Amino acid sequence: MTEYPTSQEGPQPVASGGGTDEAGHGKAPIAATEAVRTHATGAGTGPAAEPGAAAAAAASDVRAARSAAGPAGGLPRPRGAASAEVPAGAGAGPGQSHDNARPRDTADAAGAHDAAARAAGAGPAPAGAGGGAAGLQGAGGPGTPAGGAPDATAARREGDRLRFVGAATRRIARGIDLDEIVLGLCRATVPTFSDAILVYLRDPLPVGDERPVGPVVLRLRRTDRLRPIDDLTDISSTIGAGMDLAGAAGATGELDFSQLPLVGPQGDLPAAELCEIRPGGALAEVLRGVRPVFGSSAAARTALPELLGLDHPLPRGNRAVLAPLRGRRRVIGAAVFLRSPERPAFEQNDLLVAAQLATHTALGIDKAVLYGREAYIADELQRTMLPDSLPQPTGVRLAHRYLPAAETARVGGDWYDAIPLPGSRVALVVGDVMGHSMTSAAIMGQLRTTAQTLAQLDLPPAEVLHHLDEQAQRLGSDRMATCMYAVYDPVAHRITIANAGHPPPVLLHLGGRAEVLRVPPGAPIGVGGVDFEAVELDAPAGATLLLYTDGLVESRLRDVWTGIEQLRERLATTAQLTGLDHPPPLEALCDDVLDMLGPGDRDDDIALLAARFDGIAPSDVAYWFLDPEETAPGRARRFARRALTRWGLEELSDSLELLVSEVVTNAVRYAERPVTLRLLRTDVLRCEVGDDSPQLPRQRRARDTDEGGRGLFLVNRLARRWGATRLSSGKVVWFELPLPLPAAGERR
């Protein structure tokens, strides 16, 4: 019966290379005592047993046990010599850590020497001789009833076996994802239980109640094995004169693993990467049976070549175990445990150990797959709730960041948004729903959609927050959120801000001065029955507005106002480092702001929105009021022609006059108040026509006999982009024309 040494039972007779890993169980046991006990017992029971023959047999078994210890568990040291650290396990994945086994003196080998000496008449064995003494007592030593020591040894082995299984399953259970669980199985079993392991998993792995379609394919997920031993400086003194060193070490001083059937000449496992399970085949039958089987069994002899490949050598006898990995509903893979010829073969009880390891691993993989699916759903939910990219409206540049609260809490209620508005304006929104759950993310998505809808109505910021508050109350009585809503006008260089319990924004001026804007705090969204107040502030060109959630400035280590002051100082320092005559780059500024968070200084998710105000110069804007009369289209054409002449864009005159005439004519037909006409020259030429009629124009295909209905068709064909937006006081119809390319050497 195979021994499983452990560090939990005080000093034990441990085979060479026993060592303990971090889980507390031994590694690569070599049952050297068994041979000694057998010979010692045989020497005491035979009527014609010769003392000299018994001693010779015992010494021969000692040398054989030591020789077997080399490839399997590390070479033993002479008694009294310092034990050198020997690498024990190597995983298949690159860059992964490995456990180390430390060879130490074996009490069983010492007991074998004493047994041989006693058999030769050299005197009694000293106290505490371990396995050797136990073997002699089992042979009928003085003061000990015959048969007592084997019972005690069997009980100790069973205890060691249980402790090994407990330590191994604890190590497997530590993993939270798939790779960690498979790595835990490999490191727990190599070299304590086996010399090599191959783990195959279904590709793809089924999740929950999913029923896979198509053929069942197993992919080699990970292998682990013993590494060659480099330190053989005292191999001659350790192994003894009876061993052929040429067969154990090459010219470089490494063990020649090509002689073992487990590994190839380079120390790798030449196993098949993929294996398709044939219905009704030997491998399918073994996996359906669930229970581990020896490699020497009739079913495994056919199943293992199908799994590992026909070119993969297999050890003889019971030195291979094929263990199916069955999850809660189906088989999800298989594990193959291998032992080298120099190590005792697997026993019947080892199948129970393999079954326990396979069961815990399969259930852990099931949980890891379900956890991975939940994390994927959370990531997808958070990703779809937040904008993939922000628009780049005229007169403002934007940058954003989002950080989840933790790797295990990847969803939250923080959001940010930038919404283009009529008149080249843009709405900047940052909000925070309480909590980090899927419910918080779902509520955040509903509030963000509501804010986008309200923004398209061009409602004032205070009105937007009021409607958001009503929406939060409809979602539930405990749906609370904070929000900052700001509207920037690049033409007027002004910004209007309304706040609902959110941390105040910080404005970084071009000269390097950072100030916290004085914005009325307001009540959080969802409280109900409160009014929100908006404030209008200057937004000078070159300034940067920073909107953020409380996760950036508040943590267990500091209060929110201390964090806001640190943020203001950080912005000012960054601006001084980049120079006072030009603002810092937006992306670098966002990264520098996040760098102010130290380790353990983040308890909440973070949403960050930075806006650089470039504005539109007054010289690039032309604005007129037109009375709703029949002469309005003609006046609009003349105004547009003059503006193009002033800007040097005469070549756009024909297209612009035609489109302006069509849009103004349609506005005059339904308007009761003066119509507005505005031209803006930026990277495009933008025309905006506003009236007090809320009805939006719709493009339609006119029939050949129709006298009208072709105006928007012309706009759609000639303009680069066009659209119509409903306002609280009417609507705005706009279109854009591309600017002509400047001539060579000309700068516009």
C-alpha cells in the first residue's frame, strides 16, 4: 500500500525526497521500508535462514530502494549531509511557479541498515529507528506481539492518505477561476501522488444547463511532471557502487529522462493536443463509467491511446490511472496520472484517491465556468450601459475614464455621457447610482437613457434633473442617485450647470489655476419633492472642466472634501509641469488624475469626464432674424452670400444658397414668430434654421406631378449631414457642408 507522508503527525519515517509542499503533504514517497520488513520477516520465519543471507538481502533492498528514489523523488543524501533543494514539479504553462521538493534523510533507509546489522548479529537497533524497528517487531521481536506493527503501519498509512486527500482538495478549492483550479490539481498531485499528470477538458466547456451540439472534443489544458535533477555532485556516494551511473546521468550531469516512458527526451509530454471522442468508443465508455480505472485494464488500454495519441508511450502495469472529470450534469474532461517504473505502482486504494481528486476538480471547474459566465455578463452589461466612444462636437474636446470598484465587483452605477445639442452645444452628464450590483447597473442604464431623451428635447439643466428625479421615483422608493448635468455653449463661451447631490466640478484655467466651482449642491435624484437650481458660469477658451464621481475623491482613508482639495492641487501641479501657456493633453491629464489613487485607496467605482473648451470665435459666427414673410428666403440667400464672401468661401455659394432657400421656405410656411438663421465656420460649414413650429420635417419621395416635397431631398443629396431637433420652443433644422480644400501653400 502506497504511503502518503505528511507534516501533521510529528516526526515520521519519510522516504527520500519526501519534503512537504505548501499544502502540508509529502512528496514522492519511496516505500523503502517494505522491502526491509519483508526480508526481515522472511529471515526470522524460515527454519534454515542464514544471518549472513538475511543481511545481504536487506542491504540489496536498501540499494534498490535508494536507486528507485533518484528519478521519482530526488536523490537521497548521505546521513548527516545537508539537503539540497531539488526542483520537483514543472507546469506546462510558461511563466508559472513550481513547487520544490527537498530531499532529506529517510528513516526507513536507516532502519534498513539497522535491520541488516541485527540480522548479521551486530546488535540491537537503537531506539527510534523508525521503519526498521517496526519491521523487526513485526518479525517477532522481544516484547512485541506478532502482527502488531503491520496493523499500526496500515493505520498510519490510511491516516496519511486521508490527510493528503484533505490537503489536496483544499488546494484545489483555493482556485476561483479555471486555470487556478487545474493548477491546484497538478501541484497537489505531482510528485506526491504521481510523477506526471495530464488534464484534458472539453472544448468548449458547457455552462450550466447548456446542451453541447456537435462532436465532443477534449483539449489538453495542462500538464505537470517531475523536472530533471541537475545537482548530481555526490551521486556516486549516494547511490553506491552497485548502480550504473551511465544509465542515470548523461554527460551534462542531468538525469536521462528519455529512458522513462513518462516524458520525452526534452522532458516534455508528447501527448495529443486535441482528442475527439468517438461515440461508442473505448474512451467514451470509460468516461461514461465515471470511476477511475488502471491503465492496465482492458478498457483503459484502448482508451488511453485514443486520448493521448498513438505515439505516446504508456508505462507498464498499474502505473497509469485514467480518471474522468464529471461535473454536476456531465463529464467535462479527464485526468491521467502516471508513475515512473522506479516508483511503486498504483494500488486499489489509489483509485479512491484519484476519484476524490477528480470529483473536487470537476465541481470546482463547474463553479469556475459559471463564475466566468457571470463575470462576462456583468462586463457586457457594464460595457453596453456606458458609451463605447464619445462624440467630438464642435468647440470642445472630450476624454473619459471608467474604473470598476474591484475585479470581483466589475459592475456599478457610475456613468458618464456627452450629448450633442442644437446650436453646436453639448450636454455633459456624470451620475452615480448607489451600489455595485447588477440592479445598480440596470437603474443606471435607465437613468442614462432618460437623460439622453430629455437632452434631445433641449430642456434646461434644472428641468432635466427634475424629470430624472421623477423617473427614479417611478423605478422604486429606494432608487437613489447623484447627477451633474452641464450644457456648454461654444459660441457664447458659457456653461450652465445643475447639480443633484454630486461632488462639485473642478475647472482648470489656461494659466494653471484650478478652482472648485461653486454649484448649488441640490438633493440626490430619487428623494422627490425638491427643486433643482442651475447656475451659469464663464467657460473661457483653453480651460478644462473635470466632472467625476465620488469614488475618485472619497475613501476609507479620507473624506470627500479632503479628496476634492487633493484633486484640485493635483490638477494645478500637472498644469504647471506642462507649461502655463498651453493646457496639458486631455488623455495624459486623466491618467495623471487617476494616479493620485494609492494602493487600497479606492472603495468605489470611478467615472471621469474631462472637457477642454476651445469655443468658436465670434468672427466665425453669423446670425440673423427673419420675419416669416414671402421675402424671407431671398433675404436669407443674400445674408449667406455675404458671409461666404467675408470668409473666403465663395465656391460654396451656389450650394449654400440653394439649401438655405429650401430650409427657410419650409420654416416660413409654418412659423408664426421670426425665423433664426445662423452660420458657423469650424472644420465644416454649418447652417441652422430655427422656428417656433414643433412639427419636424420628414423626407418623402415626391411624385412627378407634385409641385413640392423636393426640398429635403436636395438637402439630403447635397449636404454632408443634416438633421432636425425638437426644442421646447420649436425646432431647429441644420445641415453641414464640407469646406473646400485650401490651395497649395495657402492657409485658411
